[in-house]
Amino acid sequence: MLLNACMDVAKALSNLIDSTKDACGKSSDDNSMDRLKSSAKEMVQSVSSLLKTVKSAEDKASRGTRALEIAVDAVSSDIKALDNASVGAVSASPEDLIRAAKEITQATTKAVAAGNTAKQDDIAAAGNMGRKAITDMLNTCKGASVNAESEALKTQGLTIWTKYEYGLPGHVGVHVRISLWWTT
């Protein structure tokens, strides 16, 4: 959990550096300035999250809850980064999408089991597993869009995730939308 929070800060710092490079010398009306603002907010949020994580590491009772909050924040950040053109996508196949969907199903199963045991360590593990599964699915969707036959299909593939409330319980609708998108 603490390591993930540190990685989030490093990722946010990297995004901030890239955004700063893009915005350097451009007018305040340029889109790169908006990305710079967004990256700065993400950096502040990541550092705040790290500080909260350090504090909650001392408090065992809130460990699971904190892990879930971090996972939600990280997924939100990853969704925003999905549209970032400066981050390249590796091509993905239908099999990669199926594998990523299976990871989400496994994470959902782990989340249900953690809810039944109500142990903080189980909840934290489920949150981390869910975060990884959703991040992998986002990257796979971006990779699958590389092979899209038209710009419309590419856009549809990338926006599937932004149309739904994210979280492990709502993943079934995402599975259906991805399946429909891939078969068109």
C-alpha cells in the first residue's frame, strides 16, 4: 500500500514534468496549459494520498478502507491518462482483452470474499488486486484501439471506460460493452 502510494507520486511527478515540457513557452490559452494544471492537481493529490497512507499505516483499523480509497484514486488518474497522446500504447489482441476481463472477475471474487471476512488485510489485498486489474484493462483497451479499423471505433474503444461508474461491482456492464465494441 505504501509502495503503491510512492509509485503514484513518482508517476504524477513524471506526468507533471512531461506537461511542463509541453507547456513551456506556450500561451495561457493553449491546451497544454490545461494539461499542466491537471498534472499539478494530480501531483498535489498524490502527495496528499501518500501522507494519508503513511498516517493510516499506523492505524490498522483503517488500512483496508485506505487501500480502497487509493485504488479508486489511482484508477481515476489512469482513466484521465488514457487520453494522453504522449503515452504510447502497445497493440493488444482480443485474447488480451479476455485475459484482462478474467483478472477483473478474479478481483471481484476476491473483493466479495474480503467483504465476507471483513479483515483489513483481505480488503487491502482486494483493493490492490482490483486496481491492478482495472489498470491492466485500461491499458489493454488502449492497445486494442491501436488496431481499430476506423477512428470512430478507436474513439469508442477508448471511451467505454469513461461512460461507467468504476468499481469492481459494476464490471459486468463494462465486459458487455467491450465485447460489443470488439465484435463490431
